[in-house]
Amino acid sequence: MKKNNFKNTIRQIHLWLGLSTGLVVFIVAMTGCLWVFKTEIESLYSDYKKVIPLNQEYISASKIKEIASKENPNRKIHGVLFGQPDEAIEVIYYEAEPEIFYQSLFLNPYTGKIIHQVDNDGGFFGFILKGHIRLWLPEAVGSLIVSYSILLFFVLIITGLILWLPKKRKNLGQRLQFDWNNKTRWKRKNFDLHTVVGFYTSVFAIILTFTGCVMAFGWFYYITYIATGGDKNPRFVNPKNEKVFTQVAQKNLVDGLIPNLKKEYKNARSFELHFPENDTTSILVEVSNSDELHYDMDYLFFDQNTLKELEPNSIYSKYKNANFADKVIRMNYDIHIGAIGGITGKIIAFIASLLCASLPITGFLLWWGRKFK
């Protein structure tokens, strides 16, 4: 009797959580599976990112800043991305207030000629991302709804697994496979779609949900880091300069930074230079060591007046200094979109997200069929 009461309670929790979060989970899952192949899809129509490589040095960082500031005056330059010899330089602008301004200006790395400008907040994938993180609602409202719906979806998965367990072990096989024939009614087929698909998707759904919660909640992020043995500052830290700011010295020094780093990091995929935000902050260079991966990047900080390398007590520093807990957090986004497993991982993430999107539909039909016989 007690066991039945427990299962009935779990069933009610599962039902009401499913009905209240189903639409949100469906939208987040569908937009998520589309986002997975963003890079591959964009490569089909982004010829402006390619240039004819020349046997000469790139234009200087200060020259790039001058061109970019003239093209978009009074706009904040977030960073400058230096890629391979056949890739255009990407100047990234980003401002959150008073409204989001997120655009990229592509330049020829050898001549400084402007090739193209892209609105990263618009277009198809801008639309998809807004749906994924805030349901196309205002940020303050939409992101809150998405965050807590995904947290509740985590509970849904656990309660679903409890309900999936059959009363008798001999009936286990029926929960592991579809047993359809010409006489199987649609209600039975829908039940199997919900339970069988739910079971096989559960592991991937837990991973996607967990990594999503790490990005959505600061407290979840912090607990995950501490629980895995972290002992550093888990946040991004930009060290302060050690010397007094000198405008001329900084401008001259920053021009030689990327050429020097290219000699040191010969196998690097790209270098993203971030100019100092003010007189006291250091220069940041993000060195990408792999295609489409973020976790193994090297975050390098330099005093803007001397170019002395500074070491922050943060998980965001050189990858070789990262311990297990640091790597767990740094891998989070790559795991979330499946990139950690290359193209195979992305396919798995795509299929898992698509199947997760089906669960609210089959669950709703299951409830509807029982309530309105």
C-alpha cells in the first residue's frame, strides 16, 4: 500500500511538472537541436570569412582598432579574432546596454579592407538563440522561465525513471522495446513512445539539463565546481596592471603581441585579442587550440604597459594549469552542444534534443487520452 502511495505521489508530481513545463521544454529542445550545427550551416554561406593568403605580416592591432572604430564610431570593441592565413580578421562589437549591439566586422588581414559586417543578434541563428534562452520574451522574464523550467525538467526525468520501473521484473522487457502489431491501438503506441524513448533518452537528457543548469544558475555553477574539488576562483578574473598606465607605450606594445604569440603557439587555431577596458585592466588574449572547442583554450593576460604575463587565480588561465574541477566547468558548454565528441557528439546531441522535444508531446497525449476517454 505504501509503495502504491509513493508511486501515485510521484505520478502526480510528474504529471503536473510535465503539464506546466512541457511547452517550454519543447521550444528549448527544438531550438537546441538546431543550434548544434550552427557552425556547419553557416559555413555554407559565409564566403566573406575567407581571403587569399599572402606571404606577409598581418596589419597591426592598433590599425585594426582604428579602422573598426572609424567604421562603427562610439561602439565598444569586444575583441579582435586572428585566424588562419586564409581567414579574415573578425572584429567583434558587443554592448548589452541600453540595448544589445552584437555585430562582427570582417577585414582583410593583409590590407585592412572591409569585407563584410554581420549582425550576430539577428538572422536565423539569432532568432534560434533568443528562443532557446528566453522564449523570445524580454530577457528578465524569458530567461527566468527557461532556467526554472529546465531545472524542473531535471526532476521530471528522475520521476519518469521511477515510474518507468515495472512492478514485476518479468515485465522489464516490455519497457525496453516497442511491441507493436496491427492490433496495437494508438494509445499503446503513444505510451511506448513516451516510456521507451524516455528511458533511452534519459542519460543524455540528464547531461543536457545538468549542463544547462550550470550555465543558468550561479549557485548551480558554484556547487558543481566545489563538489568536483575546485579550489580556485571559478569566475573569470582580469588581473590589474602592475605598472602605471602609459598610452603610447600600450599602443606600441600591443602591436607586437599577436606576432610573438604566433611564434610561441605554432599549432594554435586562432587568437582573440581583447583591448583593455580601462587604464587599470590587463590585455587578454584567448588562444584557441582546437576547432570549435572552448575547454582547452589558453587565457593569457598581459600588463598593458610592459606586456609582462600575469597569472590569475582563476579557472580561466592556461589549460595546462587546469585541474579536474576546472576542466569540468570549462568543458560544460562543449558538452552541452555535443562538440566535445566532434561531429559524432553533435549528432548525438541533435538526436537527444529532438527526442527530448517529443516527450512533452507524447506525455500530453497520454494525459489527454486518460482524462478524455
